[in-house]
Amino acid sequence: MKRIFLITLCLVGSVASADCFVRSSIKLTIVQLNVKPTDYQRIVVPDRNGSKCVLRYRVHIKDDWQTVEGIATAKTAAEACIRAADIQKASLLEEVTPNKVSAETLMVCSDQPDIRVRVVRIGDTIWESETDFHAHPDETSYFNYKRTKCRMFVERGARDRNLYTHQGIICKMDTLPDSKWRVIDKY
């Protein structure tokens, strides 16, 4: 009896297989800085590309004074100073270390097949992305046929050292956003 149970367990384990992948995310939490800049300086000088803007101020972080600076060039002085302010904000964030780092790892297993472009037959129910868009620009847009959203597709492949191209039409099965499509014609 134990032997039959072990054989059954091994067969079920080998038949039931699922593809697994790992999703990871890392989140850095930075303390909101409640500091105000002081000794603000703005210097705009002409440059061969237009104007160069230097923005500089001092800020008190972690019991120490830090100089934050941003330098940028652009065609106009206003545009250069906007870019310099963005660089300035980024350099300020470099001075601040995150106070909390959290990471999450999740393993997801599914026995559903991956969605990828494949050879289809007339009447197949498929996801839209299982067929390529048509190569001709006039044939790539969606169209309505009998109140149904449809589009043309193209299918490329090789058989017996010969390349082939088939074209076809797929239409959405209903109006729900996550509904599948049906292969209507292929030629």
C-alpha cells in the first residue's frame, strides 16, 4: 500500500508542473527634510550655447552645513536656471541617506502558458498579443465590423527552407477590457 502511494505521489509531482518566477522590489524611505535653504545665490553668465546658470545655497543637515549646487546650460537663462534647480534637488538627495530600506521578494508560480506570438488557426481563441501587427502602415489600425473591434495581423515563419507570410483578421469577443480575441480569417 505504501509503495502504491509513493508511486502515485511521484506521478502527480511529475505531471503537475508550473513555471515560477521571482518578483522583487526594494523601497527606500527618506526622512522628509524640514530644512530651509539660506544664503541663496544665483549666477547667470553668457555661454557659447546660450546661458549658464549656477544656483547655490546652504542648508543645515545632520548638525552640519552643506552647500547644494546646481549648474546647467541652455539657450535661455530661465531654462538654464530651471535645469540647474533640478540638478540642485538631486544633489541635495545625495547628501541624505535613507533611514529605512525595505525589500520584498515574492515567488509566483503559474501553470498558465506564457503569452507569446505563435501560429494560429481560424477559429482559435487567443490573446491579442499572440499575433503580430500587420507590417503595412495602412493595415495596422483597429476597425469595427458588425459592432466588433477588429484588426489585421501578419504571421511569418519558415517551412522546408522557404519563408512564408500569412495575413489574417482577429476580432474581440466582447467589450470587456480583458476579453480574448478570435481568429476570423487567415490567408
